[in-house]
Amino acid sequence: MLAESPVSVLGSAPGVLHAAGRGVPDALHRRDRQKLRIAHFTSLSGSAGIWGPPSVNSAILAAGEINRRGGILGREIELVIHDAGQAPEDLTRAAEDLVVSEDADVVMGCHMSAARMLLRRTFKGHLPYVYTPIYEGGERTPRTRVGDALSLEELERVHIRGVMANSPSLEAAARTLGIDVSTLYRKRKQYGM
């Protein structure tokens, strides 16, 4: 059964958690805020379930390489895998739970466009959402990136902007990012914020 294979892949990968929808494991709620948590929505079931294992493996490989180089802004990446192939109401509920619980810093999607339409509405104004598959075009939702890959600088800029937008002060944003305020000032100048 296809839905079972990603679980076995994930079980052996350090820094990767599998979110199975409602009743998410306690490990997800004991989050280490020093890590950059990326919620990776990919199709693990349904007609697009064939994409899931390669997408998960690619995300694990990329996170491992980035972490070996010091992470992003010194923060180790932690992946949480979500099934974007589930029923639309369950997918929407999982995304809403993620927003309410603040259990992610960035959302990455590798799934069908129908799932993208649901997820972008939920994450709009709350979390940066990066949609990675080749795409037919036309997406205009703020803070949603589609198409070509983001560079580390672009991802860092998006993450800093998102944290700053949801922080009461630059000092609070710097604490959330795990950097000094002087570094945040320098990054703001570097990225024209």
C-alpha cells in the first residue's frame, strides 16, 4: 500500500516527523523553536501518491545538505511531512491546525493544483508558502511562490519578512529568528526591507 511506504522511509530519517493529520504525535507539539520547521505538504495518497516518496526523499536530502552547511540563519531545518493527497476537508483542517498551532515557519508544497488552491487560502497572511512543482501559471496570491526553485537567500528573505510581519518589534523578531538585532538590521538592509 503506497501510504505505508513513506512512513518507513521517514522512520529512519533524522529531523523528519510525519504528521498523520488529527491526533498529531506529541513530538510535533514539543517543538524546538531554535530549529526552522518546514511543513512539507506532498501527495502520499490518492492519484498523485506516486509523487510522495521521491518528494519526501528530495526534501530530506536538501535539508541534510543545508543543515551540514549550518542551516538557514544558523537554524537547523526540521521537516514535518503532511499528506496533501487526503480528502479536501481533511487537508484544509490539517492546514488550519498548522496555522493555529504555529507549528511551522515555512510551508513547502509538492502536490496537485487542487490542493494548492485549498492550501493557499489557508496559509495566506499566516505562513510563507512555496509551491515547487512545474506549474501552468497564473498564481498571484501574496507570499505564495510557484515555479522555479528558491535560492537560500530568497528563502531567508521570505522567512525574515514573515517573522517580522508577525512580531510586535524587531527585538521580538530577532529572538524568534535566533539572531542578534544587529544581524537583523543588516539582513533588512541587505534585502531592502
